[in-house]
Amino acid sequence: MQGETMGAPPTELKKGLKQRHLTMIAMGGVIGAGLFVGSGVVISEAGPGAFLAYALSGVLIIMVMRMLGEMATANPSTGSFADYARNALGGWAGFSVAWLYWYFWVIVVGFEAVAGAKVMQYWLPDVPLWLLSLVLMSLMTLTNLFSVSSFGEFEFWFAGIKVAAIVIFLALGTFFVLGMWPGRTMDFSNLTAHGGFFPHGPAAIFGAIVVVIFSMVGAEIATIAAAESPDPGKAIARATNSIIMRIAVFFVFSIFLLAVMMPWNSADLAASPYVAAFKLMGIPYADHIMNLVVLTAVLSCLNSGLYTASRMLFVLAARREAPLKLMTVSKGGVPRAAILTSSVIGFLCVIAAAVSEHTVFLFLLNSSGAVILFVYLLIAISQIVLRRRTSADKLVVKMWLFPGLSAVVVIGILAVLVQMGVAEDTRIQLILSLASWAVVIVLFFATKRLRERATVEPTAPVPTEAAQRVLVLANETVEGPELLAELKGIDAAGKAEYFVCVPANPIDTGQAMHQGAVYLWDATAAAAKERLDRTLALLNENGLAAAGEVGDYRPLRALAEAVASFKPDRLVICTLPEDQSVWLRYDVVDRAREANPTIPVIHVIVQPAVAAV
């Protein structure tokens, strides 16, 4: 017998991002205020050769994106790199990546709100900084709360303005340096005329990488957003394949033009490089135009940062590593609880900047300064591990020259971290960021220990009669040999009736892993039904009289409905080992015992299948 799917499907995260959204998110993801403003400081510290620092940093980011692209196209998922770290290195790594990445972005959200307010004070000098910051935070929070498509539209236009500004500068700057500008002749003398190409020595180029690499953070957002698009694999492949051209053109070439156009030690260049360049070319209202572009870049970063943080928090809740209420999805298909929680932290950062800028706010910035490098490091190591476990047919995007180049990436990230420790101005960031990571790891093992204590098997009713009606609740473990052995042991005579209930949950069925952490109800129900049918056939082949149905997406609700209809005298709940189970034993098994105190509940642990090599 095959029952119908029980329960109504949950509200979905909408796949509201179109290919044009993802294309522009990918193009603009690496362009932030750090390029428009911070590049002047880099040039003043490294000299005309600063574009080499951008090139070296860009190569490292490209390699990380290629590694992430390899894993993501084989298995697109919201919060993908946290899942990959968990699969490759264990629960502590996935927990670390997800929480560190979330922490990084919520601090960035607060920082960008303050930065945007400072830009706006150029036109509104009498308005308090904190008030402008809160207005920007509120605007971007509302944008994310409304729908994922509204996020996509805002990001499309924000990124479009950034890209357009860079493209216009590249075109006009090229004409200028080649002497195709009124009153100009070709002149590259600024590259060597003021103390040489390396005025502070070649070592300054490598020292600048520590600053430059953080201006390129954000390229990986496209792999998260792709999970909420109709074709995640295709979108991710496009994003990762185009990163080379984006970094080469937007960063390396534009910095090269700046170094050619103006002396590297120019005060105007250090203060606002692109404004200085446009003024040199005689572009009217250059300061207002570039301030608007910088504001757009800040709002883009704030918008995408809030989106990214909320999706990572959503995945943490789905993995039972954050409160389950954070998985709440609105009728519009957005995780409002996760967005509001992330937004609240951003608001607190804004308040900290207003009341304690040089202590609390500075501490928050420093404590998150290096965590993105820890995330990149775990991504790189995860790719090396998972590449050896993945069949060749799934590798749509491959890391070049594996495993040698992958090892070079790991060494490169470690070298940047070492450089941070050596440089006095970044040492505190490394120390506090390491402390943040240590806190996260301690929290992982502490919560794991608490769960283990909470899952002490309570006293269960002792069966007094042979089993007659056995109800099985399982999903990804339903075909495990341990379950079949347990069922045969319960009823050696083979006279019992068996009823198998498989909850149609996208996390448990694997749909959230393969198609993003989104509620794809049709795919989820189909996967659960296929799994149930195979299991019933297996049990019947082994002489067990079995029927079953696909249950509610909530395991405990599915169990309660099955108990009410089947009226069992035994309950068997099957899970993966505690550190790998999505249900987590304290969340399902113990609550099932509490809800059914008169029915013996047997917990069966199934070891996960070994991944194909």
C-alpha cells in the first residue's frame, strides 16, 4: 500500500533571482568601496607597482573561486561552502565556516552603514552620522524583507552603476594615457619618475596584499545566490568562469591606469583616487559623481551582506546549529527571522560606532578582520579532500593543475595570515580573529556535549508481548542495513505488520543540499516517495509485511499522524550518527518518547554510505 503525502507543504524560499540578477551580482560582487576609496592608500604605500599587489591578490581569489566553483557545480547549495567543509573535515569545520562567515558579514553590514552615512554627509553635513546610518540599515532591511526578487533588482542596479563607473573610467583613462585626449600626449613617466617602480622596495607589494585581498571579498556571494535561481549549476559555472576577466579588468587594469595618470605620492590620489583622476581629465562635478558611485557601492555591499548573512543563518538553522525559528519563511518566500536577526546585529554595530567608536566598534571590526581568510582556507582544504571523493562525471568545473595548484592556494592563504601577524597594524586583527574562531570551536564542542548529555536514553516501557504492529520513522537512513537487521530482530517469527513513514523534508531527503536550502516541494515529495517505494520492496522481499506513506515535512508531526492512524505497539526511529544526523537525536527521538510514553521506542543508528571516489 502507498499512502498520499501527509500535511501541507511549507512556505518556500522563492527562486526569485533571474540570470541577469546573478550576472550582475557576479560582476559587481568584487567591486566595493575598498576599490573606489582604499586603492589610493594602497598606491601611496606600495608605489606605482601597486597593480601587481592587486594581480597577486586576484590570482588567489580566482583560485579560491575556482575551487568553490568545482564543489558548487557538483552540488549547488545555499551556504554551500559550510556544507562542503562539514562533509570534508567534520562538523566542527562546517559549524566554523557558517558562523564565521555570518559574523563577518553582519559586522560588514554595520560598517558599511556607517561608511555610507559618512558619504551622505558630503551633501548633508548637519545630519547626525548615526541617524543616516540607521536610515540606510532600515532601507536595506526592508528591501531584503520584501522579496528575494527585490534584493535582486536593487543589487542589479547597484552593481550596474558600479560596473558602469569603472567601464567609463577605463575607457576615458585609456584615451588619456595613450595621448588621445585633448592637450595630452602618451606619457608613462609616472611609473618610474618618483623614486622608481618600487619606491619602497618589492616587499611593499607583498605587504599590500593584506589590504588588497579584503577589497575583493564578495565574489563567492554569487554561489550562494545561485541556489535561489532556476538553474544553480549553470549560474555558478558562469560566475566562477568570469571571475578572471572581472578582476583583471576592474582591479588590475584600473589601478594600473591610476598609477600612470598621477604620481603615486600625490595627496589627491591617496584621498580619493578616482575623483582625482576624473578631475585631472577635466570631468565636471567629478566629486559629486564619484561620491554617488561610492554610496552605491556601499549600499550594494550592505544589501548583499545582509542577504548573505541571512541565508547562512537560515542554513545553520536547517542544520540544527541555530534556533529552528530562524528557518521561518514569509509568504513572500524570504527567511524573515534570519534577516531580522542579522539586521539587529548590524543595528547594534551602528549604535556601537556612535557611542564607542574607538573601543567596542573597533574591537568588532578587528575581531572579524581575518575571519574571511579562515573561511577561504577551509574552502581550499575542503576542495582538496572532496575532489578525491567525487566522481569525474560530476566535475563540471575543475580546479586547474590539481592537486599542486590547490596546495599552492592553501600556502598562499597561510602566507597572507603570517603577513598579518608580522605587520604591526594588522597583528591585532589576526589575534582577535583567531580568538573569534576559538570561541566558535568551543561553542561547537560545548553544544555537542550538551546534546550528548540531553540524549541519555530515558527509561522506556519494557515490551511484555511480541511485536504486532511496528511503525518505522526514517528518511535518508531508511534503506540502511542496520534498520533491516533491527526489524528482523524485533519479530523473529515474521508475524508482525510494518508501517514505514518517510517525512517529506527537503533537508532530510537531500533536496536542500542538491538544489539549495529551499523548499522544493515537488522534488522533495518525489524523492521521499521513491525512497519509500524502494524500502517497501526491500522489506517485502525479506518476508516482512510492510506498507507505508510519505509523511508531513515535520518529522514529529509525521510520526504523530502515523501513530494515530496505524496504532503501533513498537516505534523504530532511524537516524545517522549524532554528529551527522540532520534530525539530531534530542530533537526527534527524545520528543517521540515523551509524546508516546506507553510505546517502546527503539533508536537505530545507521552509518552513512561511503561516498563514491
